[in-house]
Amino acid sequence: MTETVLVTGAAGTIGRLMRPRLARPGRTLRLLDLLDQPPAGPGERIELVTASVTDPAAMTAACRGAAAVIHLGGISREAPWEQILAVNVDGTRTVLEAARLAGVPRVILASSNHAVGMRPVAEAGPGGVPANAPPRPDTYYGVSKVAVEALGSLYHDRFGLDVVCIRIGSCFPEPPGVRGLATWLSPDDGARLFEACLAAPSPGFRVVWGASDNTRGHYSLTEARALGYSPRDDAERFAEKILAESAPAPGDALLGGGFTTTPVGEPNPL
Ligand SMILES: NC(=O)c1ccc[n+]([C@@H]2O[C@H](COP(=O)([O-])OP(=O)(O)OC[C@H]3O[C@@H](n4cnc5c(N)ncnc54)[C@H](O)[C@@H]3O)[C@@H](O)[C@H]2O)c1
């Protein structure tokens, strides 16, 4: 039997890192983005969809026959409120509603550390910041991720969808700077975490942190491990190089790092 997994925002950083890593025999990846994407490589089992997550009809069509949705599509940094609201908040509601209408039983939502970005790192405690730490957004972008989680909770409680929200730290090929030594989610661990979210029997509604098993980490991984996630990477192997090349940045005493000092509503560097 083949299983189809719809991935939104598939042309972005995480989507491109996951495309080869989530390929499995018997699985078709339906890759959706506003942007064009490279065609299938040899033996690659994919379907490409060019559409907006804000388009209800296109999203309902894209959800048809899917076993799960991994929703990555949207604005991944600070931006004017109207854009954040339209793409991240309304877009996520559109994705969840499309999943409901098409009968997709499970949705995995990309949340972010910026949902709790104003929380001091020093408050992490020995077990790390719990995955359900209350909202403390650092930007309009962070507010949108709080709303993403709330929408996931609603669609679980009212419509019975399984929804897992991942508060992603920093998912890039290498940890970005000193803060990344604590927040890195290696691409391979990212794939392990998405697989755990896809495979966990009846997860209900959950919020988990998305990070590797970093020596300097300050997120609790207990909740993600309870889903079946077993991280294998640690940013520490990059520490010597990163510490020689860069210093902590303003804002690094807060979970959100540089986002906590960026002007609200203005596009910022990642
Ligand atoms: N990369 C990280 O470390 C990180 C950390 C925390 C959270 N996240 C979240 O994970 C998700 C993916 O992050 P990323 O780093 O790959 O971001 P990215 O900006 O590289 O990719 C986002 C993708 O979404 C697409 N997109 C934007 N608007 C769209 C729309 N209306 N319809 C369809 N597609 C649209 C873009 O074209 C892009 O390809 C985002 O939701 C982001 O907020 C990422």
C-alpha cells in the first residue's frame, strides 16, 4: 500500500532538507509551494503542486488521499502584521480546514521557539524549558506560531484530528552561530522527529520541541522522546569552530535570540 504525505512549504530550507530524508518505499511525497521545485530525480516518488496555503480549494484538492500533512509553508521571519496574519494564521487555518474536509487524520504543524522567545534562557531549569511552556512571543511572527498551536488544539478538540506542533529551534545544515549550539535541529534529527510524528499511534494534540540532543541545549526533549523521537546529533561538534568565529549576539539571553531585538513588524535577517 502506498501512503501520500503532503508537505507544504516544500521549496523552503526545511522542505528541501526533508525531501530526500523523508523518502521511503511505498511513500509518495506531495510537495506543495508557491515556488517552482526541481522535478523528480531518478526513482524519486513525488508529486509537485504549485499553490498557496491560503487557497482553500487548492488546499482541499492537495489534501485528497493524504495520510498526513506536514505544514511548513509560510513566512519564517518577522514581517508586517497583515502578511503574517494572512499567510501564517489564516493559511494554517486553511490547511487544517482542508485536511478536515479531505479526511486527513493527522497534521504536523511547524511552530517555533519564537512562540516563547521572550522567556529568559536562565529560567530553563535542569530539565529544560517544557514543550508546553506558556506563550511569550517575541515578534508578530512569534504571535502567529502561538495562533498556529491554538488552531491545532481547536482542530483536535472539535474535529478529532491528530495534531503535533513542533517548536522548531534552528533547522539548518549546521548550527547558526553561538545560539545555534543550543537550538540546532540537525537535518537528520529533523527527519527522525517528523517520522516519529507520522508514526506515533494516536498522538492526539501535542506540542514538542524540535532540537537535537545538544550538550548546551535548553529545551526539554522529554515530550518529543515520548512520541518516539530519538535524536542522534549534538551541535557540540561545531562548538570549537563557531566559538572561534563568532560571539553571542544581543538577545541571546532570551530564548528567541536576535528576534527579541528586531523591530516588531519589520522584516529581519534570520
Ligand atoms: N528553519 C528553522 O530553523 C525554523 C525554526 C523555527 C520554525 N520554523 C518554521 O518551519 C517552517 C519552515 O521553515 P523554513 O526555514 O523552511 O522556511 P523558509 O522560509 O525557508 O520556507 C518557507 C516556504 O514556504 C513557502 N511559502 C510562503 N508562503 C507560502 C504560501 N502562501 N503558500 C505556499 N507556500 C508558501 C515559501 O515559498 C518557502 O519555500 C516555517 O513555518 C518556519 O516558520 C523554521
